[in-house]
Amino acid sequence: MLGRLRMDVDMAIKHYNTLAKHVFSNPKRWQGEGKFKATRLEEAMKAVVREATGDPDSLLLEHDETPRCRT
Amino acid sequence: MNAYNMDANIPVLFRTYESRETHSNCKIWEAARATSAAPTFFKHIKIGRAQPYIDGGLGRNNPSRVVLDEANSLFGARHIGCLVSIGSGHAETIGIKKSRGLRQIVATDIFDTLKAITTDCEATHEAMLGLFAKLPTTYFRLNVEHGMQEIKVSEWERLGNVEAHTAQYTRDLKKSL
């Protein structure tokens, strides 16, 4: 969030809180590989990316050559 | 960001910039998923050529050395201005309580490995201290040492407690300066 999505600290904390609530408030009833649902984590991550970039499927690689924070 | 390729058991870096070793064109959420696939929390993820990834926590919980190597390969042997390493609190924060229900399902060696993260993390920190011993204002490690042991990663409703412990830690730091 601080790196590729270029959020400030307050914004990152706000989004992390929403994401953690979405993911961790709903543990799997049957624990297979992992205690929490990866699908909920993916949903929450895509929502954060969509809000920051406009597209939930934005690519990690940035082609912008201007010197910026690299992560 | 740093995750493990499970098959080859080698760390993979997810980069937002071009490099000689740029990873296959993955999406932001895929990289985020791969780097948070901590065993016992979430299942692994497959990206691109169907390589399964798990979070780099096991063995690479403190990526300081990886960052130094990366900086060296990107910029050459240039003088390092500053390296700030931020821990996630006392190492038990990232651990999981040995609940009986969970133990029956997850192999006990995972718990042993999670315990080993603490040691691994601190060992890297010690190595960094040694490396930067002659450059006293270059390497900094910030890690909330007290109060975080009881807070589990999944306890989202306790973010306020995390904030309070962190505030106390920074106040103590300022006093010690």
C-alpha cells in the first residue's frame, strides 16, 4: 500500500483495518490449508487496488521511468 | 516484496520496476497474495507458470540482506545512505497459539518453524549491526518490543492496542536519544 499504491500512512492504516476485518472476522469452518479464506483476502486486496488505481487487475510493474519509490 | 517458490524453495522478489530478473507480469493483488500466504493462515497461490508460492516469512522474515543484495545489483557498489528495518513487533506476534484444534490439523513442524522465525529475524539484525558497525548513522531497526506478544495477526479489532504500544515505543526511543 505504501509502495506500489503510493498511499500515505493514515490511508494505509485505514485500508488495512478494513481488509483485516473482512478477512479475519470470517475464519474457515473447516480448516484445510490455512485458517482463513484466501478468497476473502483476494476480494479485499482487489478492492484496495481498485480504489487506488481504478483497476483491480493493475499490473505490479510500473513502466514510468521517473525516479520514484521502488518496491 | 518477497515470497518463496515452494518447489525450488528459493525466494522470489516481486518488483515494481524493471530489472534483469523481473518476474513474470503479475498483478498487484497476485503479488500481495503471494507475499501474505503465511502457512496456517492462507493457502498458497499459483501465478503464471503455475509455481506455488508461500510467504517469504519462513527463512526470510527479515529481508535486510535481500534488500542490500538488490541495491547492490541495481546501483553497484555505491555508498548506502540509510537502511531502515521495521519489525512487526515482538516475534510472537506473527506466531500462532498452539490451540489443540489447530495442532491436530497442521503439522507440528510448522510451529517449530514459526518459532525459528524469531531467531532467524534477530540473527539477520545482528548481522546488519555488524556490517554497519563502522557507519553509526546508517542502519536503524525499529521493532516494538513490549506489549505486542499477546496480539495475534488476525486480531483486527485490536489495532488500537497496536497503536498504543507503538506510541509508547516511539516515546521511549525519543527519550533514549
